[in-house]
Amino acid sequence: MRNMLTIVLVVVAAILGFFAYQSSQKGNALQADLSARTEAVTALEADKARLAEELAALKAEGEAAMTAANDAAASVQADAAAMLEKVSTLETEKADLAAQVAALEADAAKAAESAQAQIATLTETVTSLEAEKAALQARVDALTAAAPANP
């Protein structure tokens, strides 16, 4: 019986050893899995931190680009307002020049009418003077013809 008890103790010890071995193997596997998952989580946290930094940098770049775009838009609007003011001034000057041109054309038309009237008057004067000249020449010719007969 003693042998039997020894055999039962040996078998129980073997079974307990086998279960202890399997439990340690499962524990080691779980420990390795936990270690791998911890490394994966650490890597994901590092990626998350890197992505957060990149996101912050991109947000800063976006804000800088937005500020630059707003500044450029304000500059363009200021330039457009200045150009519109120049155009308005030029249109006013154009209207003034058109009025001056119209006045000068009216003056030129009056001067042309006056000159035409003077030309007509002078033409009549020249015609009457030529008629007087012809009459005087005829008188001179008549006097010249009569003069040799009087010597």
C-alpha cells in the first residue's frame, strides 16, 4: 500500500507538474501577447503623437495661408478701389474734354461762318473794285485816245 500511495503521489505530482507546465506555457504566451500588444499600443501612441504634431503643423500652415489670402484679397480690393477712383476721375476729365471740344467746334463753326461771310463781302468788294477798275481803264483809254487828237 505504501507503494501504491507512492505511485499515486508520483502520478498526482506528474499531473500537477503537467498542468503547471501547461499553465506556465499559457502564461508565457499571454505574457508575450501582452508584451506584443503593449509594443503595438506604444507604436500607435507614437504614431498618434506624430500625426497630432503634423495636424498642428498643417493647421498652422492653413491659418498662415488663410491670413495671406485675406491680406492679398484686401490688397486687391484696395487696388480695385483705387483703380475705380482713377477711372472715375478719368471719366470726369473725359467729359470735361468732350465739353471743351464741343465748345471749340462751335467756336470753329462760328469762325468759319464769319470767315465765309467775310469772304463773300470781300468777293463782292473785289468784284465792285474790278468793275470800277474796268470803268476807270475805259475812261483812261478814252482819255488816252482823245489826248493825241488835242495836241
